[in-house]
Amino acid sequence: MEAELGLKKNLYMPRTSVTTESNKTGSWRFLRPRYEEKTSPCSTACPAGEDIARIEMLITQGAFKEAWETILRENPLPGVCGRVCYHPCEGNCNRREFDTSIAVHTMERFLADTAARNETKPVLERLPPKGKGVAIIGSGPAGLAAAWFLNMLGYDSEIFEAMPEAGGLLRWGIPAYRLPAAVLSNEIARIENQGVRIRLSETVSASRFEELKTSYDAVFLGCGYWRNIALNIPGESGSGVEDGLSFLKQLRQGAKPDVRGVSAVIGGGNTAIDVARSIIRLGGRAVIVYRRRREDMPAFDEEIISALEEGVELRELLAPVQIAAQGSDCILTLQQMKVEGRDRDGRGRIAADGTSPVEISVQRVFVATGAAAAETWHEPPPAETAGHHTAPLTPHLPLHLSHCTLHQEQQGTPIIYGGDLTNTSKNVTQAIASGKQAAMALDTFFQSGAGTIRERLSGCLVGEGPSLSMEIYMHGPRKERKTHIVSHQEINTDYFQFEPRVIQPRLLIEERTSSFDEIELKISANTAMREAGRCFNCGICNDCDNCYLFCPDVCILRGRDMTERHIDYDYCKGCGLCVVECPRNAMTLGEEEKL
Amino acid sequence: MQLDALDKELMCSGHVGCPGCGATIAMRFVLKALGEKTVMVLPACCWSVIAGPFPQSSLKIPVIHTAFETGGATASGVRAALDMKGDTETTVITWAGDGGTFDIGFQALSGAVERNEDFIYACYDNEAYMNTGIQRSSSTPYGAWTTTTTGADWKKLRKKNIVEALVAHRIPYAATANIAFPEDLIRKVKKAKAIRGSKFLHIYASCPTGWRIPSEMSIKIARMAVQTNIFPLYEVENGVNYTINYKPKEYLVREYFKLQGRFRHLKDTDLDQIQEMVNEDWGLLLRKAGEHA
Ligand SMILES: Cc1ncc(C[n+]2csc(CCOP(=O)(O)OP(=O)(O)O)c2C)c(N)n1
Ligand code: SF4
Ligand code: SF4
Ligand SMILES: [Mg+2]
């Protein structure tokens, strides 16, 4: 025995000779963890479907250019949207349930400003040229977006703009204190640099439209709503009455109209607010007269608050019934309204309250109660109504999508109507969403026919939609994301501390009311990184390494740069720790498949 | 979490620790912090099994399996042998369970640290004799079910405060650590490695099997032990200088108890009593650290 063990006089110490790696403990497993990125709630709320969780992650890492490019894949106008978008993303942010939402729009603007300051050139994927040209009528946000995305998909896109400068409503309908002209020009220049042609001062008439149909493979109509909707009351075409949009346009063209005294602004939308706040800046007084209540106003709440801060007066539940000139003044007759039940859109239904009308005397009246298409041929073909059924000439067309309408007459050139012409919510980001959807629809039309559009697009939804992702459409990495929307309960908040949201520096009220200077000021890179660092990065892996660290079985393997993690299922016992300790639900624990 | 230079792996897959075992996570962190030049002394405990049945080993460092009660004595011998060979660089660490530390190994441990032997004694605490089937130890907390404190006879005695017992020896370094706080844990191990003389580390290591908790909750519960002040993170230098490393936001202990099967029988009045005990211990610690509640 002693000889057998090689023992002489020495003490025998048995020594191990192999590792435990021959025990494939993966056979113990009945639950199977896996890496599975999911969708953040902010990104589904963003009409442009921006990959916000990833954008914030890149900002935290100081990768500003990559973050900016990540926006540009889904939205060509971050400098504009970081300023004028009503940021529904923030209203849906999971961090709200923890402390306060991430200042997503502030981050977006920061990235755009940083790129502009450094004159950064984006590097973006573009599909090989398709040899097809698309004419785009109107260079507003819808037209710009359609051109940008069609260009990405390999089309030659050419924009026709009636005005001498591009931008549409962005240039002529939004005051400079919200959107400085230089910001817009910068974004448009980048769009042109990517290969989009913009032909200025080229009005497209009905006959020119017919010509375009023959010389292009498709036409996108994004000419917006420019015709003021009439109030249909006596005196509205008299002197002293102006339309709001034309007034804003004059200002952007450099005019300094005399607005001394009191101006009444009729309406409750963003244009009404823009007009009133501009009047204040020109030294006048402004009273907004609105038929309904403040909570029913379609204007963004932050805009209403700012207007009131700046001294705009708001008079609710007053419907104009007549405007009469009296010397150089206007007498505005108003009917007091009351709320009675609810309208179909959920707002209070209003009716005259039975009292006799009141009169107010003002120096002038601005009408900003909404706009409509300037020409009837701008209007998309109506949606088919039940009972009235005409067999479509091309099967599946006209196709009414959420943000655009595709039509083709007798195998002719496909026409897409988009932007305000088709959108139910008429604002900048929805217009961008429209341009994107139109580009996808048109490309699918050319690739595989009208009958495949709905299905192809439904595969590109961000979460449950309606936002669409061009990155998904182009088979980018985002395609791997699950549509599951990460909830606050699915975040492991043990890994986050309460931190106050960035305070956006702003001009003082006195500074605001005396100039058209931009109100919101810049933030520093450090501030941006700190704010982005508050983001949970819902559903996406930010390489925090928790899964690797806490694995009791050493079976999280890492590839290049210590990223590209994967699980060694030979040994993983399925304890589930990695999934629970992943702060951001980038992993999933599922049942092990029965063998 | 950013932990640099910890990519080296000195523990192997294929070990037979239970799914979600906190003691294996503790080992992984400790070895990452110590590095290869380490000899481990391993008295009987779950880890005797996890380290592998002969001829296997799940650890890529030399390990000496030794008798249950001899952690302190064997380490003293290994240290002496290394010193005789002129190797002062290699770290000697004893890795023992709470049974092997608080109870049966206490004499050898006390003797070794009284002599101020140059080694680290790490106790991974899973609060019972787990390897032999969940028998209570003097580390088992007040209120816990074990296979020897069953039914109405759940443990009604306090957990021994082992760190204070070691601090009473006036050793150069004694500290608590927790698997849910890897940065703190690794810093403490590195600190202990750099100090000459006896070092004691009390490492909280959850045990899904013995505590009747789901395996995926092992880290969450470990974290809560700190957040509730049940297991405060602190260190003591030379038996007198206390530093509290983490000041929790006073979570209630019932949150911690609620999650574990071993405490299921406790009533609200019991939990209130436990809360008082925890508050008292925390107050005591604050006083030692010269801080105010
Ligand atoms: C002298 C002696 N008594 C009893 C045993 C049986 N035994 C082996 S491991 C163990 C329990 C160890 O408990 P602990 O130290 O807490 O480590 P754990 O198993 O919980 O990790 C016991 C009782 C032994 N090996 N030697
Ligand atoms: S925390 Fe970040 S990723 Fe999550 S919803 Fe908010 S902004 Fe989006
Ligand atoms: S734990 Fe961290 S590294 Fe692992 S998947 Fe989640 S985010 Fe990525
Ligand atoms: Mg034990």
C-alpha cells in the first residue's frame, strides 16, 4: 500500500489534479436566464421613436457624437425638437415614479448644440442608391423628414419650397425666442449635406404638380396648413383684424409692427400663445380670448405658463360674436360660455350661458383659431366611409396610415400626403413621424407592393407603437429589442439614488419680455452627463457588469473589451441572480426548455 | 459598478454550491482581491465540499483542508512554514463558516489572533451549520427557524457579536463585509492583505437553501441586511478606531424578515422586539464610532 501511493518516510498529502470544470452543472437548471434588451417607455412615447435609453447612456459615457447620431437615425431635427417638442417622452419616463423624469429634451438640445458648435459631421448608414427620385412639396418638418429618410433609404429626394428660405412653419410660424433661426438653418444645412436638394422660391401650382408626377417616381405632399380658418362672424375682415400666422411670418421676415395698446388674440392653440407672447416682446399688451377653459387649450401647458408669467392675460369661456371698428379701435363682442357635459374628445362641451354679450375695446384683433390646407388638391383622398364603397383602382390604395396617406391614380405616380395634411395632432414631432412613415411606406411600396406596407411597418414599431423606428426598418441592432415596455417595477432601484433633475437655466422675465432672444440657455457638458446619468437606461445593457459580478458559478463570459457578455449554459444553474440584479431589465429569466 | 483589475478569475465553474449560494460569491470576490499568491486554510464547512471532491478543485490556489476546529491553528502553522522558507509575500487566509468560527473553531482563532499571527481569518457567515443540514449556531439570529430550533422553539437567543469578540483581542484590523457591496468588500480584503498581523473579516453570505429564500433573492436580501442595520458595514483598527462605512436610510427590519422562510413564524410583536434589538445594537455601534444617531 505504501509503495503503491509512492509514500516513503514523508507525510502523504493528497493533491488535487483537476478542476471542477468537468461537472456540467448546467444540467441542474430549470430556469434559463438570457440577455434580452427591451423597449423603454420614453421611446414609445416619442413620436419620432428616438432610442432615448441608449442616447442617455451614450451621453453618460461622454460619447456625444454617437448619441447625436443615434438621434439622427430617427429624427433629423434634434436642435429643433430639443426646443419646441412638447416632450411626451418625459411624461412617460419611469424615473417619474422614483423622483422626477429625465430632462430628455434638454439632453437632445445639448447634443444638437454641441454638434453644431463643433461642426460635427454625422456618419450614418445609407442604403445603396435605388435610382429613383421623389419630389417633396414643402420644406416644413414633414417634408424635411421625408427627404432625410428617403435619402437614407437610397432615394434621390428633392424638396420644392415656395418661400425663399426653407423650414416652413418652423421658420415662419415659430417665434425666435423659442427657435432661433440659426438653429434651424444649421439643421437644414446638414440635411442638404447628406444629399437632399432643396429648391427655394419654387411654388408648386396644380399644373406644376401634374408635371412633377411625370418627372419623379413619387411625390410627397407636405405643404402644411397655411390658410387661416375664418371665424364666420361679422367684422372679421374689417380693418384692425389680422390673422395670427401672417403676423408671426412678418416678424420672422424682420418686420417690427406697431402693437401699441391692447391686442386681443382669439384662439387657444400654440399659435395664439406665440402671437400673444410676441406682442408682449414688441411692447404691447395681449389678451387671449378663448371659447373654452384653460385646461381645454390645445397649446402646450409650459407655453401657457410662460405666457402668463410674461404678462399675457387669459380670458376663458368667451366666444367672439362680432368685431366692429370704432375709430382706430376695435370693439369685440363676446358671448359668455358655460360648460355643459363633455364633448367627444373629452373636453368640456360649451354653450352660451344665456347672459347678454359683453364688449371689450381693443386696438386690434388677431385670429389664431386654427389653419387649413391652402389648396383643395393638397387634401388627401377621404377615408372610405361605410356604405359608400367605390372599388379602388389599385388594390390596397388609398392607404390611410396613422401619419400619412398613400395614393395612386390608375397605376400612375404614387402620391403621399403627410404632415398637417393628414396628422390628427398637428405639431413638429408628429410631422417628423409623418415624414418617416411616408418614407418607409413608399420604400415598401416600391420593394414589395402596396399590399405589404402595413405588415412591414408593424414590424418596425417602437414597443406597441405608433412610433416607428427607421433603425429597425433598416435592420440595425435595435431590431433585436423586444417590444416589451419596461415598467418602473422592473427596474432594480437599489442601484439608483435620489438626485434632483437638472435645472434649466432661463432668461429672467424682464429679459424675456424685452427681446426675442432664446429663453432657455445652454447647459454644460458636465451637467448633461450628470443628468443623463440619472437615466435608468430602461431595458438596455450599459455594461454595468452586475450580472458578471454576482454570478456564483462564474458563467458570465465576456468578449472583446469586456463587453459582449454571454452565458455559459454548460455551468449556469439558473439561480436567476443576474436577472434580478440587472438594474435595468436587460435580462430575462425564462423556463428551461424540456429536453 | 466599476471594479478595475478584477477580471482575473481564481474560482472555477462546475463547483457544487447550491444555486444562488452567497458563500461562493463571497469567495469569488475575496480571491479576486487577494490574487494568486495566496494559500487557503479550509476547515470543515460547505466550502469544503464546494472546493471540490478529491481529485478536483474549484479553486486555482493551494488549499489545505483541515479539521473543523483548527482554522486558526493550521493557518499559524502554514504562516510559520512560509516564513521559514523566506516567503513573506504569500497571504495565508483561513476560510471558515460561522460554526467553524463562532463555535467550534473559536479557541484556535482566539489563540492565533492573541499571538497576532500574520494571516487573514475570513468567516463567511450563513448563520447556521449548513453543510450538515441547517443546525443552529451561535451566529443564528434571534427569531430564526433551523432544524434544531423548530416550530415554537425558534431561536430565542441573540446572535453572538463576533466582531466585538475579535476587537477585544486588539488585533490590527477587523471588519464586516457583505456580498451585496462588492466594492466595499474588495477594498477591505485588499486593506487586510496589506496589514501585518491578524486580520478578521466577517462576511455576510446568504444561503438560499438554509434560509428558505428563492435563489435569485440572495443579493437583494444581503443588501437589505445592511440597509436595515441588521448587518452594519464597519471596520475597526487596532481594536479602538471604528469607522462606519455605510449609513442606511433606516429601512424597517420587517422588510428583511418578511422575505425569508426561516422567519415566517414571527409575529408583529416579535418583529417589533427585533427592531428594538437592532436599534440598540446600532446605537451601541454609533457610540463606539463616536457618532450620533
Ligand atoms: C469535529 C467535527 N464535528 C462535526 C463535523 C461535521 N461538520 C462538517 S461541516 C459542519 C457544519 C459547518 O458549519 P459552518 O461552519 O457554519 O459552515 P457551513 O457548512 O454553514 O458553511 C459540521 C457540523 C466535523 N467535520 N468535525
Ligand atoms: S429612465 Fe431613461 S430610459 Fe427609462 S423612461 Fe426615463 S428617460 Fe427613458
Ligand atoms: S447587469 Fe449590467 S452588464 Fe449585465 S445585462 Fe444588466 S446592464 Fe448589462
Ligand atoms: Mg454556516
